[in-house]
Amino acid sequence: MTKPIVVGIDGSDSAQQAVRWAAREAAARRAPLRLVHACVVVSQYTPVSLPKSVSDVLADEGREWLRKASETAAEVAPQVEVSRILEHGDPARALIEESAKAQLVVLGSRGLGGFTGLVVGSVATKVAQRGACPVVVVRGEKTDRTGKPVVVGVDGSPASEAAVAFAYEEAARLQAPLVAVHAWSDMLPASAFAIVPHAIDWPEIQTEELELLCERLAGWQEKYPDVQVDRIVVQDRPARSLLERARDAQLLVVGSRGRGGLAGLLLGSTSQALLHHAPCPVAVVQP
């Protein structure tokens, strides 16, 4: 049985945008779509008990949001099977539980309660941190970027390897070119550049880093020979170089943590920066 693509629904425009993206993805993957809304249990957040009617109103509102989301999905991909799930409890926890039986979780970048200054919602951040499957946060104004490349960050870490696998699969399915970016300047301390600037053979380092990137991609290129790959090695910070290439991408793929990630950090600094600032949808892939 094909695992579903799960979409978090909260009535926001951002969630509707996520539904459109997920419906196209479900059609490409020939997967069912599972729309999930979690009603907040108001008694957990209020000092006094509220009338049962309040919970009923919230549940009715959630059902209406799910209905509208299913209509949106049907408009985009009428061939996709859609189910609507109404949960009760914390939305992030519900979606993390859903991720254990999904092939992909898709979320909007801001929820209904999002403030203008907050560029990614707390639910999206939590699910990206702890999801059991790849999590896509749909960002950017244009959801249809057909023909644009898939961009992936490569640094040789386990999370990066998983991201490369996901990116190749997406590029092959979407018949899109793949841009593999390896940025390496933060792998050496800035003090080393200042103290011995002339002792560093920059062309040699560039050549070695390009060889490293080619090695990381070799096996996947054999598996997906039809995917056109542009290999980019830059002396730059990963987040900045990936954001630059994401301007003209249909999807940006990163691992949850890079090779410098600390065990206690669920999301690395690069993936966090991209979730907050990317101009296109971002897929965060756990190792």
C-alpha cells in the first residue's frame, strides 16, 4: 500500500498553498493525500472550563477548513484520492505522529496565528525538527515552478546523503535538472585565512572539493542517468549560496543537520536559515 502525503490544515492561506503543492506532488507520486487538522483542546490552555459548545465550534470550524482544502486538492489534481482527518490536541504532535506512516509531510510556512514578522510558524519548525519522514515547508509566492531545477545542499554528512537521495528522486520524477551545491568556506576557521592567507592553495582546495562532490554524487548519477546535474562548488557559507540558487528553483533540499551539527541540535543552522528565508519550497530530510 502506498504511503500517503500528509498536509497540515489550519484554515490559513499558507496551508491552502501547501495543499496545492502537495496535490501536485501526490499526482506525480501516485500517492493518496491525507489532510489533517488538529483542534486545540481549549481546556488545556484556559484556567477555567469552557462550555462544551466552544469545542464543538472549533471542531466544526476544523471540518470546514478540511472541506475547503479537499476542494482545493480536487481542483489541482482530481485523480488523487483525498481523505480528511480531524484530530484533537497539539497540532505539531499530531503531525509528527502522522509522519511515521507517511512518505512526506507538507506544511505552510505560517499558520493562521502567524505574525507578519515571523517567517516560519512554530508548528512547521517543530515538525521539520522531529518528523519521521521528509518534511516540506512550502515557501515563496509561486507554487507552480514547473521546469525549474531542484537544488540540493551537499556536504558529505549522513543527513546530506539522505538529502541527495531525495533530491535525485524528485528531479527524476519531475523531469527537472538538479543543481548540487557544495559550499565549503565555513569548514576552515576564519582566523586561518587571516594568519596565513598566502599559505593556502585555493585552486587546489577548489579541485579537492569538486572531487569530493563528484564522489558523493557518483552512485546516484548511475542510478538516475537521465537527470541532468549541475555541480557547483563555492567558497561561501552554505545558507547564503543555497539561498542564491533557490531564487530560480522549484524545490530546495537540505539535510536536517550538516557535518558540523551538534548532537543536541535537531536542526542545523543552515536548514533553519533556509526554512526562514528561502524563496521556494524547502524539503528537510532526516538521515
